[in-house]
Amino acid sequence: MRMLIVDDVTEVRKDLRTVLTLSCAVEIVGEAADGLEAIQQVEALHPEIILMDLEMPLLDGYEATQRIKAQHPACRVVALTVHGYEEARKRAFLAGVDAFIVKGESVESLVQAIFAKKE
């Protein structure tokens, strides 16, 4: 499964790449540091799944998800955020995410969110 990692923190992207490469059957095809770059990467790389931070500069993950899902509805988007409160969850699902996970949860939880059916 081809994956794009989107987070504005370089170290987070690096850590996710390492953990996911070791933990599950995904091919990390690219990274993006903001929502605008994510949209460009989706067009260029055609990932099947996007691990999307929600709070980023230039264009947040909510808006980026809406735009990506409008053009690529089959692309699976997993929100990965520090904001685990219910309002963030609702807003993310309204934007079109397929799964939602809070940063700091276990690797097993992250892998389950990546491969789970839409909540």
C-alpha cells in the first residue's frame, strides 16, 4: 500500500516513516510539511493512503483532506493529531477522513487505524 506522510514537524515524519516501515506492509512514497504540499504530492505520487496531521501552516489538514477527497475519493486519509477532543474528531470526519488517531497512541493502534474500515 502506497502511503504519503503529512506533518509539519520533520522529526515526526522521520519517526513515522521508521515505525511504519518496520510495523506494516506500506511503502512510504513521499512526505509533505503542509496541506498545500500534500495536495501536490497526491497529484504526483498517487498514494492509496495519507497519514494527515490536522494542524499545519499554510493549509491545515482539514481543508487539505476536503480538497484531496474531492479529487481522489478512494484515497484513504487517516488523521493523526494531538487534538483528541470530540470537536476535532467531528470536524475531521466532516472533512472526509477515514480514521482518526491521537498522536502518542500505540503503534498497534496506528496500524489498526491505517487498515480499518471507515469509523
